[in-house]
Amino acid sequence: MKIQINKIETYTITHTTPKFIFEMDEFRNCTPAFIGNSEREFMDYLTNDIEEIKEFLKNNDDILESETKKYLYLLEVDPVFEIIEDSRESYEDSWFEMKPEIEIEIEKKKTSNIKSEKVID
């Protein structure tokens, strides 16, 4: 009897863009316009009200400062990330997967009776 076994490993990489500072009032004359007052409302505006950042930048080119346009582009369109945590250097989550019955090819006909079971490492 044969058994098929493989090991699966997964890692986590956490990375971040640089921190950009935005003047919220600069977005009040944009389309769509920011109408809120708090930082939370501004985050909601950036993440929900602006659907496509490239289109937003194009439509508001004459309203936004060049630095603001650059920051939005680097934040959303072409972000440059710095790794702040990489679990490959410390640990991995891993497990074994086994299949007690292996797919068998009989006279160019494939029959499959595979049972899969995960075994935690």
C-alpha cells in the first residue's frame, strides 16, 4: 500500500509604505469632495468614496498640490514597501497532508478515490 505525503509551510510578511501627511481641507474642493471633519471620516473618504485613485488624480489635477498627488500615487497606485516583519526568519506555520489512497491510472482511464487528511505539525 502506498501513501502520498507532502509538507506545507506558510509564512507571514508584514510590510508598510512610508508615512504620508495629508491636509484634509485640500480635498474639500475635489470630486468627490471630502465633507467630513474627523480623521476617521477622512480615512472612510479615501477608502470608500474614491473608487479609482488614478481617475481621481486625473479629475482633480488642478486642485491638488503636486506633493499630495505624489503621496496618493505612492500610497495606492505604485506603493514602495519596507518589510517590518518577516516570519521566514523566525518561524513558519506548517502541516503535513496525506492521502492514503492515490489516484490510479488504469488503461488511460483515471479513477480517483482520494481521501485527504491534514496532520498538524
